[in-house]
Amino acid sequence: MPGRFNRDVVWNLVSVGILGVCGFSLNIIIGRYYGAATFGVFSQVLAVYYILSQLAVGGLMFSTLNLVAGHHDNRDAVREIITSALLLTATLAFIVCTAAYGLAGWIGNMFDSAAVRHGVLWVIPGIWCFAVNKILLFSLNGLRHMRFYAVGNSLRFLLILASLIVLTALHVDGSLLTLCFSIAEFALLPVLAAYLFREYPWSFKNARFWAGKHLLFGVQTFFSGLLMDINLKVDVLLLGYFFSDAVVGVYNFAAMLAIEGLYQFVVAIQVNMNPILTRLKLENRTDELKNYVRKATVFLCPAMAALSCLIGFAYPFITVLLTGTSDFAPGRIYFVVLMLGIVIGSSHLPFIFVLNQWGHPVLFTLFLATIVMTNLILNILLIPRYGALGSAMGTGLSYVMTIVYLKVFMRLRSPAEARA
């Protein structure tokens, strides 16, 4: 188990490195060739895209992860679980995409930006593909095919970057840059499907039975994925409401480096822990969770702190060197504040799926809702007074509070697990 876990973590850390390079490259390309205002538009559309795509997949990705991990040794059951999840997701995603097309104008008016409206229209095809890809990836996660899971995640961001490079080379209008997400998700879908269906081809034998299981579990976690992505983008959305596209661009350059860059090291541990958490529950070894938390505190927190200090110190020089402008350099303070919260919270952040994996989807959803409400309230209170710094402070504090909330919700389940 330790050898396989360590190997899988290494694969996903490599994936994280690729994700970080691609994410940083996106920032550089848009910042250098289009400027802060266009980067602000891109950031706002990306936030909307994340939210709509999570609505499109609902809680079905969490039911897939839970059911596949729990039945990984039953090949026929896994085939039926994946097939039923894909059918339900494809239908739900189509409904959400249709609604998104009708709401694009309203979204643009909310941000007082025609460019945002255009950007939303171009990501709609990507929303449907993203939802289906999410089921495929979470199936791989539940089966512990972590190497191809890492390959799939890496390929997604490489395709996004390649698409953006082509669009930039074609000198398309800035509002069309979000098309890169639709292109990438469309190209990724057949790759994931071909790999998974090679071992687990379609099976409709007990599709109705497993569809019922998905719906029962999915209804309880329907808002979980949405809440997770809202929490990642609530600062950008609220800052965009109060301030200009340029201000959002400077802030989100720092936020993407922190959350979609260094935070992905935490995510790499998290995705490898999810199926293990299920096995701990099934084998009555829940007390072992505290050992994993201890290891994260001893090793992950200091490593994250060291990386944060290194990049924080070099931040102004890096931004000027890579973007050719000093417009993004003031974002260093936002990066430092965000990373402070992530570093403190990283002792428990890798284990936030424990309630879901131990069969408590309602508590998991309430746990995520509490985090989002904390982030939302803090941003609303702090942004009007401190601007973008208020966004960083509110979001950073929400990561710290994750430790408290996880302990509280674990205690609601049972005192024994709360001690983990």
C-alpha cells in the first residue's frame, strides 16, 4: 500500500507541475498580449464556467467516486455504475448548457461587460464535455488508476494551453479566448473514454438500479461540486462586481498562481487519499486517518511554506520578466495572504472528502456550504473596505477555518472519527 500510494502521489505531483506550468503560461500569454482588462474578463468567464460545469455534473461525480471505490473488485458492477452515471450526466449537462445559452446576456449585464457575455457563449460546448469527462476521471480515481488519472488531468491543461496559443497566434478578440476550454474538453473526451472502456465497456444490465443509487447519493451531494468551485471563484466574482476588469486581472493573476498553482500539491495528495479513505471505512480502520493528518502536518505544511516564501519573494520580478509589464507586480501581497491561509489549512485540506467517502453526503454538502458561506461573508465584508486585499484576506481565512469545520462535522458523525 505505501509503495503504491507514494508512486501514485509522484505521478500526480508531476501532473501538478504540468498544471502549474500551463496555468502560469496562460497568465503570461494573456497578460503579455492582451493586458490586465482582458485577463479580468477571462477570469470572470472562467469563474462562471466552473460554476455552470459543476451544475452540469451535479453530485454524480461524487456518487461515481464513492460507488466505484466501494465496488472496485466487482468488474461488472463497475461497468454498470459508470454507464448509468454517464447517461444521467449527459442528460443533466444538456439541460444546463441550454439554460446557459439563454442566460448569457443576463450574466454579461451583471458584470456590465459585453465581452463576458461573448466569452460565456464560447464555453458552453465545453461545459457538456467537462461534465462527461469529470465522470470518467472520477471513475479512474475510484479505481485507483492514478497514473492515467494524472495523464488525463495533465492532458486537459496541455490542450487548454495549446488552444490558447493557437487562438493568440490568430489574433482573435480577447472575448473569444475562452474557446480554449471547449476545444480542450472536446479533444480530451475520446482519450479518456477509449482508455476506460477498454477495460470497463458499456453495460446497461442493471443501469436502472445503479441510476437509482446515483440519484439518491447525487441529490444529497448535488451542490457539493458547485460549492467547491464557488469557493474557488467567489472572490473573483465578488471583486468583479465591485471593481473593474483590470483590478480583477491583477488579483486573479496572484490567485491563479496560489490556488491553481501551489494549492494543487494539496490536491495531488487529496485525489490519492479519496479511494484510500473508502477502504479505511470498509475495513474498519478509520482510526488510521489521524496518522495521515499527522504526516500532512509534519511534511506538507513546511514544504508548502517554503515554496510560498520562495515565490512570494520573487513575485514582482517574475511577473515583470514574464509579462513585460509591471501591472501585475502589486499582486504579490494577494499571493502571500492567500498562501498563508493555504499553508495553515494544508494539514487537513487533503482529507476534506472524508465525509463523502465514509457515506455521509449530506454532512459533506453542509460542510462545504459552511466553508463557502464563510468565504462569501468575509469577502462581502472586506472587499468594500480593502479592495482586492480584502478578497485575499477573506479567502485565506476560509482555508484556515476548514480545519475547524472538518473537526466539527466529523464530530457530528461520531466522536471516534472526530478524534482523527
